[in-house]
Amino acid sequence: MNICIKNIKLFSGTYKYKGQPIIMSEYGGIALNSDKGWGYGKQVIDENEFIKRFESLTKSIEKTNYIWRTI
């Protein structure tokens, strides 16, 4: 079985999902309002907008039935 999210393969080449844990080690990439910065999507203009977007991403991940959070 090959796992895809929105038609993006999560495994390379001939590697397949065999029940092993998959670690989401980072997410976000929120673009800060800067000509020197980097990020994805529309830039946030301040810290409050950054926090709102980060919370929205986190809540979306937590709502999935295939990702568990451990501390």
C-alpha cells in the first residue's frame, strides 16, 4: 500500500507503508511579512495572525484520524 495525501506520495520509489509509524517532525512554513523571509502561502502581517494560522494548522492535524500526538 502506498499512502498519499491529496495525491502526494509519502514514500519514495518502491518503498511502501507496512504499518510502521510515520513521524511528522515539522509543519507550518508560514510566510512572515518580509522581503528577505521565506514561507508558503500568503504572508502573515503580525504575530497575532501568525498564531491564528499556526493554531488552525495544528487543529487540522489534530482532527485527523490517522495522526496521534505524543509528548
